[in-house]
Amino acid sequence: MSIVGWIILGLLAGAIAKFLLPGKDPGGFFGTTLIGIAGAFLGGWISARWLHHPISKHFYDGPTWAAAIGGSLVLLIIYRVLFGDSRR
């Protein structure tokens, strides 16, 4: 899959992560979108590096989507913990 494919996957994974973890984010739509893209790259890298699941060349690979959504969820949670209003 190309970089453009990963960006599109990240946009969709970020939207799914936002749906699974609703609430107010400090960064709004653009922050969540960037977190989704970064999460897709992070999830794919972790999947290939430590889970020994090679990255598929196909856009519709279930484990690749799961890794991208999982990476987006992790980054969204970390972002909320670090920059959210709940720390007051």
C-alpha cells in the first residue's frame, strides 16, 4: 500500500476511533484527523515489528485495519490524557 493509501486509511481509522471513543477532544477535527493518520502508521509499524504480521499490499486487509484503528485509539487516549481538560 502506498503512502496515500496509509493516509486515507489513517483518516478513516481516526474517524472510527473517534466514534468508538466519543467526547470532546482538545484539537478538534483536524487534531483527531492527524492523530488518526499517525495512529495508522504507528499501528502498522507495531504490527509489522513486534506482532510479526507483515503489512498487506491490499487496502481491505482486516488485520491492517485493526492495527490502524488500535494505533489511533492509543494515540487519541494519550492525547486526551496529556492535553484534555480533565486534569483540572
